[in-house]
Amino acid sequence: MAVLTYLRVLAVAALPVLAVPANAQQSSSREVSQALPSAEVQALRNALQRLARQPQSAQALVDAGDASLALNDYSAAEGFYARALQLSPNSAAAKLGLASVYLKTRQPVKALQMFAEAERAGASVDAILGDWGLAQDLVGNNELAQQSYRTFLARGNDDEVTRRLAISLAIAGQRDEFEAALRPLLARQDLAAFRARAFGLAILGDTDQAARLANQLLPPDLSSRMAPYFEFMPRLTKSQQAAAANLGIFPRAAQIGRDDPQMASLGRDEDPRMARVDERLAPRGAPLGTRVDNSPPEPSGESRLARIAREQASVADAFSGFIAPEELPAATSDGAVDISTIEIPREQTKPEPPQHPSRHWVQMATGRDIGALRFDWRRMMRRAPELLDGREAYTTRWGQANRLLTGPFASRDDARQLVRDLRRQGFDSFSYTSPEGEKIDIIQ
């Protein structure tokens, strides 16, 4: 019930972004001519509006999760998908969405389990294989990953999956195949392919060439900060290399080159269990075999991912000691470094306290225009001075929009108490905990 209330609150709280308040429109011409929202933001607005009208709509929840995922708001996406599964436990779309969240936050075992559930619920295996392969790379199973990528690409070109295949080949030490996979993308001047090539070269041990390539692509101050990470790439485990090159997540110094022993065992190509899995993947002609037939594979009476999951039944137990990020998004989880943003402190034995610690807030509204949010805050203060007088308004980015916050509060319970008090005054709000590192600005 609490989740349902949260969704109702979130849906109504998002409505102020649909139009600038009338008084604000009169106050300045700049506020009247706001830029149009991105497609992702508009999709989220539409889904939230539908949820306001139909709180029990599993499809609207899935759509909201998809939009949040596109905006890289993994925590919100996970909440929407989880609620959708409460309403529709067999929703393949919701399970696929959760698998994508786990994948983006480097929780590959949970992702693989959810992909298998999605397939059992009716999701197309062909649509899953590109992401399923990345999950295999993230647990160190490069051969299975490459088979999945190739099968996916046999049905049509996909730049992202092609880059993933190239990275996987680099991790496996296959430089010629790595270069060949990227060549068509490089010929089109695909910048993401150049980035993949830099990481692949570093993985293969050619750190000097990787650094030179970065120097050509990035400003000098940024490329110089990338160099130390290139130096470490050959020392990472396979799963760490896949996470760094595909997700931008680099391990802290103490974990470089170290996987859980059981994880390392699962990632060895010579592991006899993996050979059996490969055989199971190709009972008659290998839809996931190393030689890919361009024609569609013959349908099988038994789920392909189910067969893999059965052969890898020990995977979940083997990863019982694997510590996945507890906080979302993964870039802010303890001990992980997001090199995709290049805003990375050098490794330190005793890190300094974070400049922007995790804090508790109450979210009052969202919107793209700070001026409109400032007007809304003043209107709210006039409406409930006994609750908001003396409090300040703050903002932080939320995808293509901004959150309107007040706080910070000493605890989440304190924030929730204000939410309850505001609800009695007719306000729609909810508590929000900012992750460590997220900058919160005061609205002047």
C-alpha cells in the first residue's frame, strides 16, 4: 500500500512540469518559452499521468520504468518495475526491465536470473541475447557472451552490441577479431567505437596506444586523467574489465585483479562445466554456437535460457560472496568508481570525506525551469507557512528535469513526517534520499 501511495504522490508531484504556472508565465518572457522536454522526459510524464488516473495499471508502471531507465534513474526504474510485478507477477516486460536495471548496476547474477524468468514469461530470446551476453561478460564467461552477441547480430546490425562483442574479444585476447569487429564503426567515425577501441587496446596491454587515442578524442586535462586507468586495465579480472569498458565502473585499488574465488572458477574457459553449457546451447546446430547460421534457429521445446540456467544452477551459490552495489545508481555505490564521468578522485588509502554526502529531503515538485520552480516554492510557502516557513528550497538534476527539494533532514523518518504533515494540507510530496556525490544547489 505504501508503494501505491508513493506512486500516486509521484504522479501528481510530476504534474507541475507539464505547464508553467500562470503567474510565472506573466513574470518573464524567458519562463514562457521553455525548451521542449526530451522524448524520455515526455514518456515519463505520460506514464505518470496515466498512473494518476489508473494506479493499478501494470503497463503504465512498466512504461514509467522504461522511461526512468532511459533517463539513467535506476532506483526509480527498479521501483516501478517491482510494483508492476506485484500487480502482474508474470509480466515479461517488467522482468526484462528489472534485468536491465541489474545489468546497468553491475548485478549480473540477478540480471541473468531475471532474464531467465522473463523468457519463461514469454519474452523473446532473440531480443534478450544482446544484454544476456553482457551479463555473461560481467561474470567472466566471454565465450558464452560472444556466442550471444553473434547470434543477436546475425539478425541485424546493432552498434552497441557490436562494441560489446569487440570488448569481449579484447578481454579474450583476440586482437585481430577485436579490430575487425570495430572497423565498420570506426569507418563511420562512431565516437563510442573509438572509446571502445581505447579500452580494448588497454585491456590487450597496449596502454600507450590507448592513451594516444584518448589524447585525440578528449581535451588534454581529461585524457591525462584517463591514463592511470588504462595502465591498470591489463591487471583487472575479466569481469572487472567488462565492467570498466562497458559500464564505466572501475574497482577500488584493493580489489584490482581480485575476484571471489568461486567467481574466478566460473569464468575460466577451461572449466568443464562451461563446456557442458556450450554443448547444451547448441543441441542441434548451435543457435549460440561459435559458427552462426544467418537463418533463424529451429524452435526448441525447452527454453534456451532455462537450459543454460539449469546447467549453471550453482551460479547463484557461487556468487553468494559477491558484494553487488547496495545503492543505485551504481556510480555512487561504495567502493566503485564511475570512470564514464571522468570525475574520479585518485585512489587513496584514506579517502577524504565526500563533498556532497547522502542526505534526506522532501521532494515537492519537478520541472525543467528553475524560475518556475522558484515561483512554485513561494506559492507553497504562502499556502502552508506553519510547515514551510524558515525552510529553504533546493534543486538537483533529475534526467532532463530538476527536482524541487526542501531539507536536509536529520533522518528519513523526519522527512517522512513532513510528508505526512504536508499531505494533511493537501500537498503531494515524498521523501528523497540523495546519493553520496550528488550536488544539491539552493534556489536563491
